[in-house]
Amino acid sequence: MDREDERLKRRREYLRQKKEFQRRTWSCAVGIIILLMAFVAFFVMQQKSVQRTFMFPYEYQQIVQVCSEENHVDEFLVAAVIKSESNFKNNAVSTPGAIGLMQLMPDTAAWIAYEMQDKSYSPERLESPEINIYYGSWYLARLLRDFHGNKILALAAYNAGHGNVESWMEQYGWDYDFKDISAIPFRETELYVKGVLRNEQKYIELYGEKE
């Protein structure tokens, strides 16, 4: 009986070790497959055509180009703002009530229309890509002029409001050479500015050169 028991114990130990070996082998194989898939995915995502289609679309490109040229603002900055604001979704509406591709608040858009002497303005018109991009690019150009070409301050104002940025400049002693994005006291605005600037560089990289 002792000999039989010993044989059964050895048999169980052998099966246990075999099972453990198989488990480790499968775990290793799965890990290798995941790494290979990650490598392939990374390689594919580096391709410009893939990035253009899935990560950085540029819909309404012709409208952006026309509006940005007319308002004297860089088209890739406008595209970057649209990417950050709505990801090129024309029907985007935020909880606070911002509308359209460039997420304009109706009150801001009404002020823009007044400054542009556009008497045909109505909030419903902000759903039109042409109107939304035209108003948004005009406003962005205006902010750039107001803040002496400082892109960081202009984008901060686009997100947090002109008055807030002026207050920060006075409170913290910023001038028009301000560059320290991390000093922006609103975390949301800090991340927004960083995101738009990253997007701008990607749009320049992906669409800036004629192929």
C-alpha cells in the first residue's frame, strides 16, 4: 500500500508540474502575442494616413482654410481648436450651452456678430459649419490681436474668457511674453492650452506639407 501511495503521489506531482508548465507556457505565449500586437498597432498608428483618418481628421478643411485666410489666423491653429472643442462634430453642444464645431457660446457669438456688423445672426446659425468656423476663427484672431500675438494667452482666453486672462495677468504680473502654461491657475484651461498646441503640431505635421 505504501508503495502504491507513493506512486500515486508521484503521479499527482507530475500532473501538477505538467499543468503548471503548460500554464506558464501559455502565459508566456499570450504575453508575446500581446507585445507583437502592440508593436504592430504602434507601427500602424505612426502611418500618416491612419492618423489622418482615425486620430486627427480634418473635415471642413476648405472652409477652415477660407475662414482662416480671411481672418488672418493660421489654419492649423483653427483646426487644432476645432479638434479640441468638438473633434469636428458639427452638432456638438456642451453642458454650458456652447454650440458647434468651435463651441461658441450664444452670447459670445452675438458679440462677435455685433463687432462684425452681421445683422443676420441667430443662435441657430451657429449650427452651420460655415458660420461657426467663420465666427470662431474671427474670435481667435481677435484674441491673438488683443494679447499681442501670444498664442498661450489667446487660447487661455478662448477657454476661460478674456476677462479671466486679463485678471491673471494683473494678479500674477504676466506680460505679453508669458510662456509658462503650468502657471495658469485653472487646471482645465492649462490642459486645454496644452492640448490645442499639441494638436496644432500634429495638424502641421500631417497636413502642412503637400505630398
